[in-house]
Amino acid sequence: MTTPRYDHIIVGGGSAGSVLASRLSADPQRHVLLIEAGPDTPPHATPAEILDGHNPFRLRLELRDRYFWPDLSVRHGAQPEGIERPERYLEQARLLGGGSSVNVLVANRGLPRDYDQWAALGAEGWGWDDVLPYFRKLERDTDYAGPLHGHDGPIPISRVSTRDWTPFTRSVVSALQAEGLRDIGDQNGVFDDGYFAPAVNLEHGQRVSAARGYLDEAVRARPNLTLWTDSQVLGLQREGTRITGVELQRNGEHVTVGAGEVILAAGALQSPAFLLRSGIGPASQLQELGIEVIVDRPGVGGNLWEHSSLGTLATLGDAARSDAVLARPGTSHQLGIRVSSGVDPDTPSDLYLTIGADAERGVAHALFWINKPSSSGRLTLRDRDPASPPHVDFNLLSDPRDLQRARVALRTIQRLFKHPVLARYELQLALTPFAVPQPGGPKLETLLADDTALEAYLRRHIGGVWHPSGTCRIGTADDPQAVVDSAGRVHGVEGLRVADASIIPVIPTANTNLPTLMLAEKIADAILGGA
Ligand SMILES: Cc1cc2nc3c(=O)[nH]c(=O)nc-3n(C[C@H](O)[C@H](O)[C@H](O)COP(=O)(O)OP(=O)(O)OC[C@H]3O[C@@H](n4cnc5c(N)ncnc54)[C@H](O)[C@@H]3O)c2cc1C
């Protein structure tokens, strides 16, 4: 079956796809089709578990089959040659709103230096002064005003009031102050090290995903916007080097749809796979799989970033448990900490810690992630079949500086818990992979005393925080590692853009949802401006 032609087909209705569909269809002359593989989250019928902003972990732990791609397993850590590296399941969202519908809601912009680094690497027009207007445009900050903030964007940004911090969190704060850290308040406007109540995209306790913020009833009512959910794109259609449309599976039928241009917004682990299967990528790799090479772009699938992460967990005794009772729910959103490991003096603020306690679950937790890592990996195809998930190797800790940063992070956590205000709780922290918190891991204190064992543990158990990015990075056409230009157009082909977390040149010092919304706003603006 063939359906009418559209001006823009957006593949993937996640964080970026929702922004693009909303902004492009604001021009009534443009006919826009948004295609999402997973279910819709309609404005008045969004499932309660998606709206629930206080227990975002439940989605991953209990509702995996409903809201996540089923078969994606990845390799996280880099290990010395000869040691087997297990593959682990990685959750990637499969529903309208994508990651923003299932994530932990932390709304972090990163630091000005991140975007100046993008510009320095060839992403022309993507320096901090260029991206700030788009960070402002997407947000409605309910706590902070001034030139750094927006007040009428689709995404509300708020923070748990420090008045609602538990006595346990206040004890952690005392220990942090002893480390010389201070409350910086606005993590998105004050760029020093310190602690803060993390910014989250919550309003009245409910999640505001990109779908909820950008695809409201008024937007959905536009006659020039078509929204297809439960519809999976299988591949791109092409004439020579021009992309002319997509083929997909919808309601049990195989459908082809033509377009003036196709915009890939399928996320950093799926958009590059579309390029590779269409013959756009490293020639030798494509030839090995028997794929005709349309454009030799060695960068496709490379430059794969993630924030390395690991957690610690302790069982609460009676004293800690009563100090951890929350006035309101929201444990994971009480306290964020930005610190410098000192490993690379040119890259301060490279660690993020979060520490909390949950009286209901009877545990305290301290997690770290390397917020400005030096290691990156690669994504490749396993085969030509569109149903096969790609082979994903994050290669975490391959750069020795990251191993060192992880050690510093764990030592910092241990030092904080040894401070008298926390030592009185007598919490025995044990290591646990962050993604699947499990009791019974080795004691932090024991591992810190044995450097070899610590390294072995880190290499085996290091995980990420669901921030894959960078696999189709922005840069100039003469840079072989660049895949798209500053307006998201794929070098060497016509009628094709990428506009999602894939185009990030280097992972920012931040969780990736807000930067992805920002970049989608900026690309939409470029398209509306004629780029
Ligand atoms: C569990 C989890 C927790 C996270 N926590 C945070 C956090 O607290 N803060 C933060 O900033 N970031 C967080 N992130 C990361 C953040 O949500 C992502 O970086 C962001 O959503 C990426 O946006 P995207 O548009 O690039 O991709 P996505 O939002 O993943 O969107 C891609 C969309 O494309 C669809 N798609 C893919 N292939 C096809 C196809 N063949 N046909 C049709 N549709 C397709 C997918 O179903 C998906 O909906 C988290 C992510 C996860 C998964």
C-alpha cells in the first residue's frame, strides 16, 4: 500500500521527534507525518504509571515489556583483551515521548563549556551563546528567573523544595559542607561545583514528557499533522543518493510513504542503524555485510558516548529509617552533587553524585556517574535484518582517566559516609550495579582497600545511565567522523536529516534529555528558516 506524500516524515516520536512534529507542523503549509513504533500517550489518557513522577524506577522494573524495546543487549565496560565481556539488556523507550516518557526526570542542561566544545569540534553555530535561546525556549522554569531561563516553554522545570529534604538528606548536606561544597541552588544557571535540589520536569507531581508538553490537544488537532503510533519503520526508500520516503509496518500491513525529506529521530542506537542499513557508513563494514555503499562516512556509529556509573546500597537501621521518612514522595530527586575528581585539571566538574535514603524500601543509596567522560565506543550492525538490534559497545573505562575518576567517586562516597553525621547511622555500603540495584554486593570499604579487586569489579560491573549519544555527530563535510551538518542534514545524501541524541558531538556534563530537546528545537528552527 502507498499513501500520500508528506513534506517531512519524522521517524521516532521520542524526545526529539515530539519537538520536531510540534514545531514543524506549526507552519500550516508543511505536511508532517510522525511515526512511532510504540503506543500513544494521549493527553487525557496517559497511563498513571507514566505520569507518576515519584517512582520512575517502577517503569523499568515492572513494565519493561510494555514500554521498552525487547531485545537490546549491549556491552558496557572495556576489559583487557582475553576477558569475556558479558552483554546486558539495556532499556530504550518504545512509546510516544520516548526516553522522556520513562526517564528519571532529571532536567540538566550541562555547562557552557560543553557547547563551546561542540562548536570547537566543527558544530558551527552550536556554542553556548547559540544554544542558550533554545534551552530557554523549551522550558518554563517555575523556580528561577533572569536571562538564563525561559518562562513559557512547553516543559515545566521545578525542584523539590529544600524545605522537604529529610533529616537524612540534611545530614548528607552537613557532610558535603565539610568537603567545602555549598548549595548552588540553580544547577542550570550556576556552573560551579556544589550540591542542589535537582531540576526535574514535573508539574503538580506529574511527569511532563516531550509528548505531553509538545503534542497537546491543540497541536494534535492540526490538519497538517498526522500521528501514527504502533507503527514501525523498517527502512528508508531511495533513488540514487536521494532519500524519498520510508517503508513501515502498520496495522499488520506493509506500507510505503513518500516524503520531501525524512528526519531520523529514532534515538542514538537506532538512527545510525537506519543509515548503515541504507549504505551510509564506513565502507569496509558495510561491504562485509553485503550492503551496497551509497556514501562512505566512517563516523556513522562511532563516537558512542555514555556516562559510566555505579551505585552503592546499604540497609537502613532504625535511626536512619526514621530520619529518611519523606514528608512527600520523591527520594531520587532530593539531592544532586556536582564535583571535580581532579584527575584532569582541564576538565573540572566531571563527577555527579546522588545520595538518598528510602524508608519504605529500607535502604540508603549513593550513586555516581562520570559526568564528563573520556571514553567512547562504537555501534555496528550485526546483520542487514531491520529486526536485528545493533551491536553496541560503550567501551566504558577504556580511557584510564575514567577508571581513575570512578575510584575517586567511590572514595568520595566512602569519605562522606565516614563523616560523624553519617557515621552515626552505621551504614555498611555495598556495591551494586546502578541499573539493577541489588543487595549482597562486596563491601565498599573492603574493595577500596584492594586496588586490583576494585579495578576488576569496576571493569566487570560498570554501567551507564541510559544516555547513549553521539553516533551521527555534527561536523563539517570534510571531517570523516562527522555525519550531519549544523542543520542535521546527512553529508553526501539529499532528503535526509538526523535530529536526536545521535548528533551530539561530545556528551555534555549532563543527563541527555534536556540537551536533546534543545537540539530538536534548534534543528526545527533551522528547517523553518529554510535550511
Ligand atoms: C530509563 C531511562 C532513564 C533516563 N533518565 C534520564 C534522566 O533522568 N534525565 C535525562 O535527561 N535523561 C534521561 N534519560 C535519557 C533521555 O531520556 C534520552 O537521552 C532522550 O530521551 C533521548 O531522546 P531521543 O529523541 O534521542 O531518543 P528517544 O527519546 O529514545 O526516542 C526515539 C524514539 O524512536 C522510536 N523508534 C525507534 N526506532 C523506530 C522505528 N524503527 N520505527 C518507529 N519508531 C522508532 C522509539 O520507540 C522512541 O520512542 C533516561 C533514559 C532512559 C531510557
